[in-house]
Amino acid sequence: MQHPRLEAALARAARDLGAADDVTVRLERPRETAHGDLAANLAMVLAQQLGRKPRELAGELVDRLDLQALQIESAEIAGPGFINFRVSRDFLFDGLRHVCRAGRDYGRGDWGAGSRVNVEFVSANPTGPLHVGHGRGAAVGDTIARLLEFTGHDVCREFYVNDAGSQIDKLVDSISARHRQLEGESAAIPEGGYHGEYIVDLARELASDLADELAADASPEGRARVRRRAIERVIEEQRRTLEALRVQFDEFRSETELRESSSIEETVEQLTERGLIYEREGARWLRTTDFEDDKDRVLVKSDGSYTYFLPDIAYHHDKAKRGFDTAIDIWGADHHGYVPRMTAAMRALGLEKEFFEAVIVQLVRIERGGEEVKFSKRAGEFVTLRDLVDEVGADVTRYFFLERGPQQQMVFDLDLAKERSEKNPVYKVQYAHARIRSVYRRGDIDPEGIDFDADLSPLVETSAHEMIKTILGFPEVVEAAARSREPHRITAYLENLANELNSWYHAGTRDASLRVLGQEEAVTNARLVVVRASETVLRNGLELLGIEAPESM
RNA sequence: GCGCCCGUAGCUCAAUUGGACAGAGCACUGGGCUUCGGACCCAGGUGUUGGGGGUUCGAAUCCUCCCGGGCGCGCCA
């Protein structure tokens, strides 16, 4: 719940009492209802600066406020110096009307206006199907992108295709070997090659028109053709899987194309000009230790080829050149060790420390019946992301991945995921939405026609008031989630709202006078306004998560 | 050995970024259930926040040292 006018009034009062001009006032919603609706710790912060007693200061601050004009019912000084405010009903009702009026835009913010953000995620090697870890990264990355868009940023979702490394040669060799095996020849999958069943499928598919190119004595040109086709097919498959998860990208950038451009040379040149590159033992090193990395890093090996790091730097450099103010990468936990060196490299190029940011997503463990479902890529038998989405659906997959903080290792409980009851949090939230839509149908109500400008004083129950306060807290939660890059704040919030809504609603099963429908017109209408506002928040919240808000279930 | 992440109720996780008596959902126990949509509703209680020390009006949150888990530490990608 926000109250900008109260914040401003408090700031003014604080300045009157000698606080600095840039004094910041933060209002919080206390967990304890006895502590009111909004609490200010201002007096305690100020007491330190001014060398005065907090409670005394609190009293003087309150004296300087026009409570009635601010729609504040009461202001109490409590504990060590908190000021606890209780808002008036009119404040809540005005807020509720605002929610209904804003509709799909409720919760939208503009603090990101003018800022261009590149969010890079998944970026899997084009050597096979995506696994569940990629799925978590995809859900998190896409949702962070949605959060940033909703808070006013200009966002680009990007997938970097590592189509240039030696792993691609292994892919081609593996397909070729499988092809020859299918032809009855003896051929072995190369060391470090790919064993999965999908390689056999690829071999079959490509054999229809590239049989000669798959032979052992294929020409380099032939191999290049196989290479292109194989990459194309694998990426296409990955893209479809992601689409099934409702993840779509604005850009696919290819490492091969990057290498063919002059980007890498330009980046090296720029680093050289800055005097940050030196030679040692035949290799060329970047002095990342100047920027808080543990050790310097090799960019060009002694044999003249690039380390993987150099194209990566050039690629991220390119993001800056394309005009992005911020580059956020979603990385798996196994890459966290690379954060300091990439940050250092960006600073070496003269970019702000804040330009590059990595969100580290921890590993996923899949369980069924309390047992881990193993996925071992080497043995070729693994649970792919596709399998998971096919089994439990996009909504559940996304929700489960988003429900926990990215840094938290998580257990994906397949049994719970398939549960179609309120035990399963995603159903609970979706159900709350479906139930609201059902109320409209049952009451033959046009939700667009609900008169939210009408008198709302029939809303007398505290349960309704509490729910309104929750509803009015949505924009803050959205902003906090976007700033901290933590989608799970949204799921936690929605679950809480769904619980409140459900118990408010269920009160009607015990006491008919508490139902929405079938009351005196003014009462029904006022309750419908609450319903409508709840629906708005549930829908907007689910939209942010990329999860459907169903009409019925 | 060094670095990063994590450790919160029996389980899975929160905790408004330093705020007040640490909260939800499962699970558990008891009581309801004649329907605006359910295997549903209501009421219970559960904690030395892994442990010790420190910083301050105030710490799960910051610092430090231990314990335990995960992941990293290539001129591999």
C-alpha cells in the first residue's frame, strides 16, 4: 500500500524539524495489524542525525500533519519511535476505484522509462535438447523481462547461440557416426561425443538429402553443410520447446556470425589501447585483476586461437554498442565463477560496473514419489525440458520454477505438480481467478459494467478491508520484484491474495449475508468492486508470470 | 586449500533489503460440511533462524570464526 501524499507530508515535516533536504521517508506495512496500516521509522532515523529522542520527534512530526486531509484515521507513536498510521476507509475505497480504473495497467510503473535492458538467457549450446535447468533459466529470464517491461523498461530478450566451439564438431561427428551405424558400417561415437537417441533421429533426418556428406570420407564442404543443418535443426527444436513454455526471444545471436564480423578485433583493439593487454608465455592476457578479478585471463592462446572468453567479451561489448544500458545474463550456478571476470572485462572496456549483471539460478532436482529422477546426459537418458512441459504443462512448470528465489536450490516435486487441488499453489491462484469469473457468470454480471464510482460504504467487514490493503500493495511488490530480479515475490504475493480471497469468499458459505450475489443492490455492487479489483490483480500478476488466468478450470 | 551461493517449524519455502511478538502452504490434531465451484471450511502449535562472538535503539538479514550442503577454481566451452 502506498501513500505518496503522506510520504511527502512527512518529508516536509521532517525538514521543518531540521532534517536534510534529501530526507527519504519510507512507509511500510507492518506485519502486525495492531501496528496499523502504515508505519514510519522516520523518527528513529532522524533521532540519530539530530541527536534527539525518537518518541519526542515522532510526536512533533505527527503534530505537523493534517491527518484528515491525508485520509488518515489515526497516528500513534509506538515502540522505540515508530509512527503507526491507520488509513481511513475512504482512502481504501479511493484506492480500490483506482485499481478498477487502471485495469490491465494496474501495477505498471515507469521508473525504468528511457532505460534499455538486454536480458540474455538459456543460451544453450546447439548440441541437443534443453534440460530442466534450462527451463528454470528460461522461466526466470522471461519473467524478469516481463517485470522490467511492466516497470517501464525497454527490454530485449536474447539467446546467444554458441555455434562455433569444438562441441559442434563433436555433434557433427556423432551424427555422422550414427548415420554410418544405420548403414551397417562400424563406426564409434567419438570421445566426448553425444550419445542420446536424438542423434539417431538427426542422422535419419539429415540422411535424406545429405547422405554423401555424412559419409566417413565427406569433404570439408560437405561437413560444413551437415554442420549448418544440424545446428538449424537443434535450435529449431529448442525454440519449439521454449515456445511451449511460452518463452519467445527477440534476438538469436550467433557466435559464428560474431566471429565473422570485426567485433572481436575491435574489442581487442580497444582493450589494447587502454593498455590492459599484455603478452606472456606466448599468450595474450587481459589484466582483469585491475578490476577486482582474482587473476588475469587469457584471451588469445599461444597457438593463436581465441579462448571462449574473448568472443564472450566481444559479444557483451556488442550489447553496449547496440545501445543497451544494462545487460542482464541469467546463468546456471555452474557458471557463477565467471561473474567477476566478465564484470571486470566490461569495466576494462570503460563501461560502468552496473552495466553487466548476472542472475545466478541454482540447480533443479526433480523428484517423483520422493525419489530423484536422474538425468544423465552422458548416458543419453535424461529428462528433457520438453518431457517436463508435456507432462505437467507450461503453467505449472513456470510457476514451480518461479516460486523460489533464483539462488535457492529447488526440488521439483512431480507429484505435487500434477496435483489438481489447492495443495498445488498454481491451481490455487488460478482457481481464485476462475472462481471470480464464475461469480460473474452466475450472477449474469457484465464485469465491465460494475459501477466502481458508487458508494462503497457497504464494505464494512474487516476481512474486506484487509484484502483491499493487500490489493493496494501490488505495485510495490512488482517494483521490488523487478529491482531485485526476484520473480518469486510475485508468486508469494498472489498466493497470499488467493488465500485471503478464498477465505473472504468462503465466509459466504457459512453466512449467506456475506455472499457477493443476492444482496441488496448497493451491497452486491460494492462487493463486486472488491471482486473486480481482485480479479485485476490476479490477472495482471499471472500475466507477469506468463501463466494463464483461466475463465474456468 | 581458496572463492561464490545456501542453511529458517516435521517437509517445501517466505520474511516489505536493518524494523516491532520470524510467517504461509503442505503434513499433524480436533470440530464442522443443505450446494454463489472441489478431497471443502473453521480452530489449534510447532522455532536457541546451523552454532559462537561482534556492530546498534533494533539482526534471520551486516562483520567475524567454526559446522554442514551445493557449485566453481584450465591457454575446456
